[in-house]
Amino acid sequence: MNAPLNIDHRHLDHLEEEAIFILREVAAGFERPGLLFSSGKDSCVVLRLAEKAFKTRQPDGSYKGKLPFPLVHVDTGHNFPEVIAFRDQLVAESGDRLIIAHMDESIKKGTVRLAYPLESRNGHQTVTLLEAIEEHRFDVLIGGARRDEEKARAKERIFSHRDSFGQWQPKEQRPELWSLFNTRIRPGEHFRAFPISNWTELDVWLYLARENIPLPSLYYKHERQVIRRKGLLVPLTEVTPPEAGEVVETATVRFRTVGDMTCTCPVESMAATATDIVAETLTVTVSERGATRMDDRTSEASMERRKKEGYF
């Protein structure tokens, strides 16, 4: 696992150039963009790409300047503490504007109603997101979704049109030939733009290693109390307590993706660095969402249904 990392820089350079081109197309073609930022690895990569597109690199490797759009985080109230702490530190250091859409506010207003207190809030993010789009009048939101993550996301265009209800209609997506994008919208409509659509999980980790991009600590090996449930390791938290008869154990794990605590699970791993994770990723046969997300296991069409309703 500690062997030297052999990175294909030409491949990463091509992906980087494409993503920067897309980000600049967003800035040029829309009036009120926002960058969805969850503090996850994909959004951290997109943020670094945005810094390269719009900021000035300093001799020490940092980036000076301000992004031409704010960061946007939909906070479910059930995020991992490490993720929130990382987000706040990063924003404090960069000086970029952060807009937080709180699901607790949607619950107070009655636009989100939970069936029971510990219900997963992940699927309800759609409501809070659409409320934030309306409040701040975003005409495009930049996201870190990749086509290799899940079947529904494989259908996604780089510039994904959303109707006036925020819904995604797969049969009405626009052609993207020769890197020409039709970004015209009617009042009330908006786009989602995905600069790293063509990246894979391996590409992301190779880029993270090459660029030395910081991530929340839970992406790397650490000891955590978990419960083995339905083939997954469920982290023990106040919102994911053990059920009757379940045994709590301590395991050495890392997270392949981060999200709502009620549906995001770690995997057993000894990977302590991005280089270690590259080696591990070369051997996996299950996508990160398939291996770690409880809510995506409900049915083959669960993600597509949520996307049609306005999900990320």
C-alpha cells in the first residue's frame, strides 16, 4: 500500500481542463450560480477546480481571490460533526461566501414532515434545496455528481435542465455535441452543472493525491463504533442507535462518501492516505454509493425517482 504512486498526469490534466472549461462556461452563461458544497471529496475536488479557474495561485500553493459564486450547503442537521467542522474551517480560510440551507428551518415551516424523529433526512433535502434555489434565485447550481456513481446519474447531462418545479426529466435533456451547451431557460427554471461528470472514483482519488487536497478526517482510517446491519457497517450515533439484539463493536473503518448520518456507512479499511485509498480503489467492485448508502438500496429506481423530484 505504500508503493510510489504512478499517476497518469495526462489523463488527469485532460479531466482538469474539461472541468475548468465547464466552470467558466457556467460563470459566463448564468447570472446567479452557486456551488453545492457538502465537504465531501467530490465537492472538495470541484472547489479546487473552481479555485484554479477563477483565483490566482500563490507561491506557497494557496489560492488568492474570491469565487464568482457562493458555496451552498444543505445542512440536514444530521451531518457528521467532523464534516461541519471541516466546512467551517475551510470557509474561514478561503474567505468565500457560504450559504447554508437548514432543513430544521424547513421542518419548522412545515414544508418537511418527518414520519418519526429519527427518519433519514437525506431524501427530504430536495425540499430544502428547492427552497434555497427560490430564495436566492439561483439559475444554476454546480455539483460534484459523477456518472460512475449510480445508474440514474449515468443518464445525467453535464448541463442538466430542471423545470419550474425543480424536476429532472431524463427524456427532455438537451444534446451536448462538440462541447456546445444549450443553457437557455424560462423564468422559474434552472440548471445543475456537473464539471466532473466524466471522472471516476479512482480519478478523484488520484487528483486528491496529486493536488494534496485536504478532506474531513473520516475519509481516512479511524476506529469507530459500528453495528453490522444488512451487510453494512452502520456508525453508532445518536440518530443511528442499535436495534434490539444488535451488537456494537469497534472497527477500523473509513468513509468512501459522506452524507446524512442516518444513511451513510463506512467500510472496513486500513487506508491512511490518499495514496493508500488509490490502491484500495483499484480492487473494489461495488460503487461507493452501493457499498455505503442505505437509502440507495431500497430499489433500483430510488435515485432516479428522487432526481425527478429535484434531488441533487
